[in-house]
Amino acid sequence: MTALDNLGGTDTTDLTRRGFRVLGIGIGRQKALFSLSIAFSVLFGATTVADAWVLGWATDHVIRPSFADGDVATGALVTGTLLFISAALLRMIGVVGRRLVGGIVYYRLVAGDRRRVTRKYLQLPVSWHQSHPTGQLLSNANADVEAIWSVFMPLPMAIGVIAMLVVAVATMLAADLVLTLVGLVVFPLLFVLNVVYQRRQGPRMAQAQSLRGDVSSVAHESFDGALVVKSLGREDEETARFASASEELRDANIAVGRVRAVFEPVLEALPSIGVLLVVLLGIGRIESGATDPGDVVQIAYLFTIVAMPVRAIGWVLAELPRTVVGWDRVRGVLDDPTRFPYGSDDLPGSGPVGLRTEGLGFSYEPGEPVLADLDLDVRPGSVTAVVGSTGSGKSTLTSLVTRLVDADEGQVLLDGRPVAEIEHGALSAAVSLVPQATFLFDDTVRSNITLDADVDDETVWDVLRTVQAERFVAALPHGLDTQLGERGTSLSGGQRQRLSLARALVRSPRLLVLDDATSALDPDVEQRILRALAERSQSGGPTVLVVAYRKATIALADQVVHLADGRIADRGTHAELRERSAAYRDLVDAYDQAREEVDHE
């Protein structure tokens, strides 16, 4: 399937028509500034034509008399010089104003759509993001947005120089009707050639724009999975995958270049042919006395400049297919009907919240439930451990509790309020999740913990002590101001997890959800952290829901929930479950036995 298959019409005329509709939308968003850029462009066009008139005037009143009389009239020379300087200054103002204001229009349109796309990304649920490659999302917000509005770079000039074309033709007609009509034979040829050019070039440019997004997706995935690629020795295979996508883009760009190589030289040559016709015919008319040399020079010069309006319009038409492709790709995000609405209820009070689920059910694929009819009750200020084998639904439960996704059946309640009815800010302020995969930004330790919230350093050091990270942070070259590498690669896995825990705690959450968030820590360090969290809970700190595997960790919990096949198989204290559930006992013993075998090796 090519890029054009998704455009709602593959016909070039349809592409052009839709492209002009997009132009209308952009102009509507920046009416005042776009109008100003057009005014500057018209000024440029008018003064460019004025240059031709001044050149013709100087030919008749300065150059010819100087050859005929052997002397240059000072007054005429000064007048001609002032006319040239005045036209040049006005043309300079027109060029600078057109480019400056036109650039502002372009960058404002790009910035506006980038903000719209990124806001939409924030509104869409995690499930939507999981079904769309990150590289594609980056392309939507970057290359596709630029493709939509890149046409606005030549557009002010194209519109403004239409005025120049009208004035130029009128000036030529006034100077010599015959020469103008002969020279104008070139322009129908230019127009027809431009139409043929755009019909051939449009689909190729659209295909190339679509393939840029594909290359971006493959590249991002390769960079993001660099550790897997390197550790498994898949460099050659990954290089081949990227090469395949790159070669498709290369071939598409070569196809664009081939068409350009055929048409561009002809488009450049036609105006010159028109100039030659005017000069050849003009010599005969001068000799017969039908016209003046100044008029021939003026018309010949005008023909060298009126080709630009036709070319500028061609540049706009050439950009329209990319505009439509970019528009469709970006609108695919902005118009996505997926909704994740929040309520308007607050979550009043302070201190730990109670958590309850009622008949909770969820599935990623129809007919394959991950959780089913799950009823869970977590008292405020308690520590609850969730234990289960791989695929039992533990991580899904944490996603539902923190409302990264919504349940298919049942509901999650915090202090008796359904999470779907709680206002977004209130929910994120009350609940913190520390996921399995730790992510750190390429920023300072402080910024990674506070995420630029207004938190003093004393509070930051306090949570670092709680998560047993105070010592290693203090030992870093610049302490809290130490710059971490991309994804925190300068730290160990356990250090990254501790900073992730600190990030959650510094927000003073009322419910802390840990999804296997201590797996990279030494058992002793994990124990100290979880004890500190339990003490915080008992003294007004957060309610804690932790996905756990180690016996020592599970034993610290007030309540243990054993998940099996998406349902609660049993619940109680660690001792109670060990005594009455063989499945539970086998599960937790198996983990410790596996750890012992690794230690012996």
C-alpha cells in the first residue's frame, strides 16, 4: 500500500484541491501576519518591475545620449542613480519583510500543530500508545507537521509575484504590443509544463514523505532496543532491516530527483528562449523605427523576471502533495476518537486512602480475560502484597488501580469514589506508580526526582534516605546536580530503581503502587526500603500496594493477595497462606530456590 492509498483520493487534481483547502486553514489561523507578508511580497514584485522601467529609462536618457553626444548629462545620471537606489531599497524592504514575516507565519503554524499533537498524545490512553510505534509518533509531531506547512515558505512570494506578473505584462504591453505578444507565447508553454510536472511529481513526493515516517519508526526502535541488539549479536539483522527501509526511501527520493532533472532545466530554459525572441525581433523593430532601444531592453529584462512568478507557483504546487500527506497523518492523531475522560470529583482529606475493587474485569483481546470478577479491599495505611505467577494479572491490576487503563467490568474506588469520576489532577496527586521498567531523563538527579516540581532539597534528601539512596547520590561528582546520562545509563539498575522510588515518594502520595519496583535491589537493601515504607504507612504515610516475590518482602505486608489466572485464589497473612495453600507455598518457595541456585553458581 502506498502513501496515496490513504489520502482519500489518489488523483493529482484531488490532491491539489485538498492541498488548497489546507492552505485556507493555515491562512485562517494567521490572517494578520499572512496578509502582512503578502503586502511585503507585493512591494517586492512592484519594485522589481520598477527596476525594469528604470533600466529602460536609463537606456534612453543616459546610455544612448552618452554614445551619441560623447558626454554624460549629470542631471540624467543622478536621476537614474537615485531611481535605481530607491527601487533597490524598496525591493530590499519587500524581500526582508516577506521572508521575515512569512517565516514567522510558518513557524507559528508548525509550533501550533506540534502543541496540538503533543496535547493529544497526553490525552490518549496508554493502550493507544502501546498500539502505535514511538517512531511514528515522533514523525507525526515533527516531520509530518513540517510537511503540512512547508508550503507556506514559498506561498507569500507566489501570491505576491502574481501582482508582479500583472504589472509586468501591463508595462510590456504599454512599451511594445508586438514584442509582448511574441514573448508571451512562452508563458502558456511554462504553465502547461508546470501542470505536467506536478502531475508526475506529486505522487512521488507523497510516497517519499510517507516513507520518511517508516524510516523514523525503524530507527527509533533500533536505538531504543540497542541493548538487546548488542547483547544478542543482532547488529547485522538490525542493520539490514534499517537498510531495507532506507533503500525504499532512497528509491523514492531518486524517483523524485529523476522527474525534477527532466523538467527543471526546461523550465529554466523557456524564459531565456523568450528573451532571445524578444531581442531578435526587437533589433528589427529598432532598425525600422517601430520601437525604442529602451523599450526592447525593458521588455527583455521583464521577461527574465516574470518567469519567477510561474516558477513560484510551481513550487507551491510541488509542495501540495506533501502537505496533504502530512495533514492526513497528523489528523489521524488529532481526530482519533479514542477518549479517556476524567471526572470532576476531588479526593478530599489527607493521609492514606482506602482502595477497593468491585467485580473488576479486563482483557486485552476479546474473549481472553486477564482479570475477572476481582474484589480487593485494602485498608488505609496498610501494606498489601500481590503475589502470583507470570501472566496472573499483577501488572494489569496496578495499571487499573492507577487508571492507566479502564476496566472492562467493575470499578476501582479510592475512599469510596470511582477513579473514573475523580479529576485528573486530584488522581495524579494522590496516587504514584513505580513500574517495572525504570525510566530516567537525561537531566540532573534533582530534576529526575522532582520533575521540576517546587520541592526543597531537604525533602529530596529525606526521601533519598527512605529509599537507601542518600549515600550513592552524595558520592556522585555533583550530588543532586549530577547530570545523568540518557535513561540514567551511568547508574546501576538498583540505583535507577531507588531514584524512581524517590520520585514517587517526593510527591507525598496517598497510595503508592510498586509493580516489582525493587527487583534489581539486593535483598538487604530491599528489606530496609520496604520497612521504611511500612513505617511511613503506620505514621500517616501512603497506603502501599506492592507486587512482590521474595518471602522476606511478602512477610512485611499486612495482607497478601494470591492471584492465579486473573482471580484472587486466596488472601490473608503470609503465614496463613503458607499454611493452607500448597499453590502459594510452591510459588514463593520456587522463587527463593531459584535465587539460591543462582547464588551457588
